[in-house]
Amino acid sequence: MRIRTAALTSLVLLALLSRPVAARPFGSRPVGGAGSLLSSGITRTYWLHLPPKEKRPAKMPLVLVLHGGGGTGRGNVRLSGGTFDKLGDRDGFAVVYPDGIEKGWNDGRKDLNQAATLRNLDDVRFLCDLVDKLAAESGVDPANVFSCGISNGGFMSFRLAHDVPQRVRAIAPVAACLGLELSKLPPPAAPVPLLVILGTEDPLVPYGGGRVGFVRKNRGTCLSAAETVKYWTQVNGCSGKPARDFLPDRDPQDGTKAVRAVYGGCKAGTEVVLVSVQGGGHTWPGGWQYLPERMIGKTCRDFDAAVVIWDFFKRHLSSASGSR
């Protein structure tokens, strides 16, 4: 029965996160549209949102929002409630929702039974090619590129920062920790600001580290939240004890509370932030409860992850190309 439940959960998740959202019309209003490019000989697709023309700076920051396993770029808009698009319209940045091959990313974990991993696809190259295309065609600033995502998309954000730290200003994985295989490789060649949001009761990605996935559905191994933070504070050269505070408990009925730990004194103005959602599950805080709590755990309603992530990214905007 538990095996059947796990399989059913995966199928339902794939179906729900694949639902499209309506396209926005072009013109003076915000622009949304599907796009494609050839990367490593494969046609890759994405969904792009641009703010109104009057809100666009000469060079726009870009936020990559990477879907979880079984999801799609457009489905990820629904998961996050479209908040990134609204923030982009307000503050003048572009948002892109790329699609993994067969709804998955080759994020560096070796035990993922999905096409991107089995075929050893170069998803790092695809995302870099995508940034280059948007820089050439849409006015995106390649010096101000940020990456976030949930689950498989969060693990992929870790891989981006590990493999090409010069291409991302900061990352913010949700419901993901650093994969064991990446942690054993030589560390990133440059520091990268990191924000991690992780539920302490996540049934897929254990807060205390270990095997990822549902019952008998192995999806690799990850470090614990504490080990992930330790690894990244060493990469960023942080010093001293973290500053801790609780985020406001705006919804006492959601069964969660969020505590934030900020590690400062890091190289080149970087930092490491861990938001531990006490009682939280494999979910996007403030977003869609895409499956019942008994399957994926609780969704925190005390804050919107997209707002917290963009506030973090804004602190690390580059004022000059090539500087951090």
C-alpha cells in the first residue's frame, strides 16, 4: 500500500504541476510567452515573463525559477502563485521558468531514475545558453542572474552555483539541500550568496540529511540543513555565529513557524541564510498546497517564499558588471 501511494503521489504531482497558465498579451502590459532554443543539440523550452516596458531598466536582472521533478516551467508559475511575476512587474526584473527534459533536471545526484540524469544531460549548459539568449534578445543583464527552485529545481540551483559560480549572483533553493555527490567534488571557485528554505518535517528531503524520496523511491542522498550551511559558509568564508530571529507568525493556524539564521562576515559581501520552517513539509511557503498534507506535509502561511527570495536577491544585485 505504501509503495502504491508513493507511485500515485508521483503521478498526481506530475499532472498537477504540468497544468498550464494563461499567457499574457504582448504590448505595454506585462509580457509572457513561450520560447525555445537549441542547447547541446537538443531543443529546450521555457516560459518568459517580462515587466511592462516602462518598468524595464536598460539591463534587467533575471530570476531563474526551476520546477521540481514532475513539473514544468509554466506549472511552476501556479505553484508560487505568480508572485515572482508581480514582483518583476513592480521592480523591473525578468522571470524565466525553464523546462527540464521529461520534467526533470540533471542536478548532480546519481541515483535519480529520470531522463535528465540517465542521459547525463548538460542542464548547466542549457541554463547558461538560456541566459545568453535572453541577454541578447530581451535586455537581461548577465551580471545579475539569480536562481531558485523547489526540490529537483532547488538541487539544480545548487549545481549552478557549484559548477558556474561566476554566472549566478545568488541562489535560493527551497525544499532542497546540497547533494552528497556535489559536496564531494572540489568546492566552487568563487563565493555565492545562499538562501535555503527547508521544512523540518519534509517527508522527501530530510532536514537531518540522508536518502531523498518517498518510501522505496530513492532519489539520491543529501546533506543535512546544518551540513549544507557549514559547507557553504566555508565556501563563502563566513565568520562568527549566526544572527537568529523568528519570522512573524502571521497564520497561527498553519501548524508552522519559521526561524531564520543569517551568517555574515563572508567574502565579497556574500552571506548564507537558512530559513527553517518548523513543522513545514515539502512545500513552497505561501504557495499552492499541491497535494494533501498527509503526502507532502504542511505549507507555511507565515510568509511568501517568493517575496523573501527576491528581498534576498535584491541585497546582492551587482551595480557594475563583473563585480560582486
